Amino acid sequence: MRNEPTPTAAPTVDPRSTSLSRLLTLVHHHGMLSRAQLTKLTGLNRSTISVLIGQLVSDGLVFEAAPAGEAQVGRPSPEVRPNPRVAALAVNPEVDAVTIGLVGLGGQVIKKIRYTTERIPTAAEAVNIAAAVIAGMRGELDSQYKVVGIGVAVPGLVNAADGLVRHAPHLGWHNEPLAQLLAQACGYPVAVSNDASLAAEAEMIFGAAAGSRNVIYLNGGASGIGGGIISEGRLLAGTSGFAGEFGHTLVRSDGGLCHCGARGCLQTEVIRAPLLALLKLDAGEPGELAGALSASTDPLVAAEVRRQLGFLAIALRTVVNVFNPEAVVLDGFLAALDAAAPGELAVAVAAQALIEPAAQMGIRAATLGADLMMVGAAELAFATLLANPTSAKLKPCGR
């Protein structure tokens, strides 16, 4: 007779730890909530909320303050705020720079340093740059902050489990153990993920899609089009973290060859370069293209905008039919395209997609701007703390 394996007991879930996680996450995402609001949002009673907040205060993760504004009738409920001295480091390697930031609990970008490079940095060079900048901040970090770790936003395919960058085509990186290299260089825990996926999460929590639970984020930049999927309030990563590559959606069967090897990808038809050429612009500041497109009266520019919006609508038709999102958030030059011909993209999508999901979806412009990647990468670093606030063992720190 065959011996059956002994069933493994399910891990015990500590209700207190779960409640602490929920409270800290709510305060982190909202920036400020009163005890009364936390009681309502969690369904916990007031005495339990008081005890849990007391522990978070003791651990230096939140602080309480008297409510601002005019005097209220009755005893006012104290405001609970995240402690911005509990912070995460954020790193974003690009084709022409490596940006390093410090982000406090609550999503506030405290500091941001953009180190420009004369050429595309290798993975080792990006690590060295980030490590050098962080070393220069070390005195300030050690004396004034409690750093939970480093989050890295990379424009490429990343193994979520180990932070291995499998393929970052525009950086020329292949199978780079970025998390391991940066952790060894800096001494902090490191997590790495795709930049567009992190941006999607940041816009859902702090930006244009705050309050929405089903969101598609699309960003257009010099390196192509990336995206992220939020499903029922969670980032949809896929088996290894590769989900959200909307730039490789087929929009034209006889289209140009993409670097992925396929033809007619969205990012071969919807592309920033011809817009810049028609407007006689270099890359410039992020808002420069949007302003120039909106101000242009050149029929050639208008024709190119409509051509690209047409292909973007084809891609969004698929997105709407497959994912049924509440919101599609556009960033980078995609937001500029939409703003240059207000309403045209929404009309084109509605004309092609299924009626019901199209009617439920709104197209919005991203709002976090230049801080987006820092906030998104920091959220990756904060994940462990938010999931289990007692795991960090942080001492109280100033605010």
C-alpha cells in the first residue's frame, strides 16, 4: 500500500498583525485619517483601534495630531498620519540617467537626484551610480530616517521573485541580477520590478486612479510603450512579473518590424519621434510636447495625431473588452496625444469596443508627473513593511 504524504498545516495568520497591516496601509495610502475614519473603514471597535494605533505610534510608524481647522462639537477624533521619517530609497535607471530618490511613508518624495550619463549605463554602472549617491546620503539617512529598503523601477522584463532583469531592450541588459548587485553594494534589502507596472500602482494609490480598483496604465516614452494592470486593487504581474507589455499589442498586420521580432506592434505605430520631428522639438521637458501639440495649427501634425490615436484606439478596444477597467490612465506622450484632440480617442474606443465595458471606462491623464517612478519604486520597497508592520522592528524616530 502506498504511503500518502502527511498534509501540511496551513500557516497560522496572526489577526493582530493583519489588523496592523490594514491600518498602516490605509494611513500610508490616504496620508491622514482620523481614528473615527479608521474605525469605519476597518469595522474594528474603537478600543481595538486605540490599542493598534498605540502600537504603530510606539514603533515609530505613525504619529497622532489634533485635528486642524475650526473647533468641532464634542471631543474631536485625533488625526493619524504616516511618519515620513520612515522612508524608502527609489532607483530608476534610464537610457540617459539614473535617478535616485528618498520617499517617506505616505508617498511624499523627500529628495530626488538625477545623475545624467553620457551613454546608456550598463547594469554594473547603474549600480555603481546608485550606490555612490546613496553613500553620499548615508549620514543623513542614518541620523534622520529609518530606511526600509530600496525599490528599483526598470524599463524591461524583471523576474519579480529575485529581481533578475531578464531583458531590458532599450538599456541593452540581459539576465542582470540587479537586486543582488545593488543589495551587496548598499546593504539594504532590494526589490526590482517593471517601471510601468509600478507606475500603474502608484497612480492607483496616489494619482489619477485613486479610489479605482480596476485600472489600465499606459505610458509612452522614448523607449516605447509600457503598461500595468490593476485588477481588483492588485497589480496583475503574471507568472514571473512580465504582464502589462501593451506596447506589443498587434494593431496593424502589415506594420513595421518591432524589436521584439513581431510586426505591427502598438509601439511601432504610436511613437514619439515623428511627433517631435514635425514640431521641430528635441525630447525637451515632459510638458513641452503636450503644449506644442495643443498649440499647433499644422495640418500635418493634426494628421499624425489622428493617425496615432487611431492605432491607440485599436489597442484600447482590446484592453476594454478583455479587462473591463474603470479607468485607463495615459502618461507620457500618450497623454499629450489625447489632449491634442480632446474626446477623439474616447469616441474611437467606444465605437469599436463592446458597448457595456466601453460605457464603464473613463480615459484619464496621469497626475503624479516627474515623481511617478520614485513613488512607484518606493511602494515596492514599502511592501514588506505594509504587509507585516511588526517585521521591521523600527525604533521611534523624529518627524
